[in-house]
Amino acid sequence: MMDAEAPSRLQARPRPGQARVRLRRGGRLGVVLLVALLAPGSGAFTELDVSRAAPRASHGLGPVVRFLARDRTAGRDNDTPESLRVQKKLIRALQRLGVGVNPDVRGPDAYRQPFTESGQSGTNLLAVMPGRELPDEYVILGAHYDHLGTRSGPSGACTSRGTPGGAVCNGATDNASSVSIVLAVGRALRHLPTPPRRSVVLALWDAEEDGLLGSLHYVRNPAVPLAATRAYVNLDIQGSDLLPSLARTSFAVGAETGGPALAGIVDDAVGNETLGTLPVSYIFGQLRSDYANFVNAGVPTVFYGDSTNGCYHTIHDDVTVVDWAKLAVQSRIAFRTVAALAETANPPTFVPPNPALATYADAVSLAEVFATARGDLALFPPADQQAIGAVGDAIEQVVLDGPAAFDAADVGTLLGAALNGIAAIQRLGCRAP
């Protein structure tokens, strides 16, 4: 593992047509020479270059999801033989994209960060794509690759407290789909005419389902310095629909932790694609994904996710419920976000989460969600129809009252609406898109 305050010592595979250079371990001059080789021409890539490379981020998603979410991988529970087999496959993919974070180790183990946290053992998988001008500054793109194994009960619910030996919890949207995006974004970055200015870390976390333990270990033992980590992009539950009417709706959580710079990059990435990805504050992720550990560590962070529908943490979360068209767009959004963060001359600076929890802007986003969801009210039992309608009306009134009137009572309305709305959706059970 690398010292958290030491500069990185990275090697990378040359791009097709470029000469291979053998570097002495730790040779800083060699890093500079390699970066020069990796960057034909020193100029920045353009927005047109990003748009040309973005479709690449939609390629190859299906095979990764199908591999990870098949019964033979037995739910990818951490510290199991099936997890080890998954690791080998994922490391082979990472080896084609970047270099391992352990400079004194060769082969697959260079990409592994084994850990024990809170009595759980696991292995994070990490690769670095060196930047052309600022290789010692980093943008991290991460997703957890573990799931709940066979810890399912008679009802089909999968829980971290369950006993292994039930039906397989395949975790297609939680979180095989996000893993496929991480790898696809790495491939798309290699199709830019020049690498981004900063290095990009591709991170696959383990033991997320046991309490965000893989990413917790990482921020306690960072492979690259947290002080030099300009932003973290978290992916969790992608290609998932809350309701048929919300198939074109997703969420960008917590971008305010990077101030206007991160919020603007997210807005631009979303605006260049055809998916209604709504901004919501940090608290609306409920601190239930790896993004929380990076925010706690003071790293500007955005969490892209689809929230939790009736398939969430059940044995029914398999490839049949993945919204592939949505997943393809989400992968392009992630690519645009990472490319912009790695290239920008004005990287985000950390802003602590809002102590008031929610803002008027959250009311605007949630009002859009509830208004769109009215098209599916007939799916709900009468009591939930009434409750959802009433909550939607209350949020609409908050918006109509305007930002000057927004107060703590409105915050309570929004937080309650989010929790109760998701609970009602989950009661509908699992539905294919």
C-alpha cells in the first residue's frame, strides 16, 4: 500500500501504437516520460472529443452485469470462493485500463487492497489511469462489487444479517450494473485523444453490504492521498426504475459537497444526455452508500443512484429487471462527469453537508418526482394512493410558497415524503421494466 502522503509511483500500458517503456520502480523521471508518451500533444481535449468518446461508455455493459449477477457467482458475498473468482475476472479488466496501486507488487495482487474491518474481511480492487499533466492529483470513480450472497429468507428478502444457504441474491442493479459502468468509463477514457490532466482511480469496493466497510477501510488507508483527491464519483443502483412513469428519472446526490464547481460539472454532464437526473442534497442518499465515507473524509462527492424499488435486496434483483437503455445513458453521464473533473482547471473544493439537511431546490426536485409518479397511482392500493397524493400536494405547496418561506417544517415534509414514498414503492414488489 502507498503512503497516504507520498507521491504515487505508477506505470501504465501504452496505448495502441505507442512504444512500451520499462520504468525503474519509483523513478519519478520515468513517470514524467511515460505521461508524455501517454499524451500525444499536451493540449486539453475538447468538448467535441468528449462527445465523440461518450458512446464508448455505453458499450460492454451487458456482459459484465450478466457475469456478476449469474447464479454461479452466488451473490458475490465478501470473503467467499465466489468473490475470489469474481475478483480475478474484474482484475483482468482493470489490468487493461490502468496500473495497480501497490507499486512493490507485481501481477494481480498489485490491484488488490485486502482489509479487515468490524470483523469482516474483504478486498477492494483499484487501478489508476495516470494523468498527463497532474498525475499526482486524482479523481476516483467507485462502485461496490459485493452483494449479499445466499443470505435470503423464505420471503425472498436478502439481508446482511441473514444466514447463508438460501436462494441466491444476484444483485444485478445492486450493484453489478454500477461495476459495469466503472469499467466502461475506463474504456471510454482511453478513447479520448489525450489522457485527462489528472489521474483517474477506478475503484471497486467490497463489503459495502456489511456497512460500507471496504470504502471505510480505503479512506482510513488511502492508496492515493486524500488531500490530492479532487473528487469522488459514487455509483450505486443504476439501471433501476422506481416506477414505469419514472423510467427516465434518476438522482445526483450530494454534489453540493463540491460547491458550485462540482454542481456545475454534474449539471453539464446530465444536460448533455437524455435522462432526467435530478439533484438532491447529501441526506437523501440516507448515508447508505460508499459516498458517505468520502464526504466524512472531506472529499467533494457526487452519488449517482436510482434509489430503491421493490427489487432492492431481494432474490428478484437479477438481469431481467435491469433497464438497459437507462443504464447506457447513466454510463455516459458518469463518463462525462469523470472526464470533466479530471480535466478542469478549477477542481471542486469541499463544502460540508448542509446542517439544515434539505433546501428549497430539493423541494423542486421532489415535486417533479411526485408529479411524474401520479401517472402510476393506479398501481398502489387506495390507502397509498391517498397518502402519495397528499404528500405530492404538500411538496407542490412548498414550491409555490417560494424559497423565502422555506423552513424547518418544510425540511421535515421533504424527508418524510422521500422515506414514505420509497416505502410505498417497495410494497409494490419487484417489477421488470
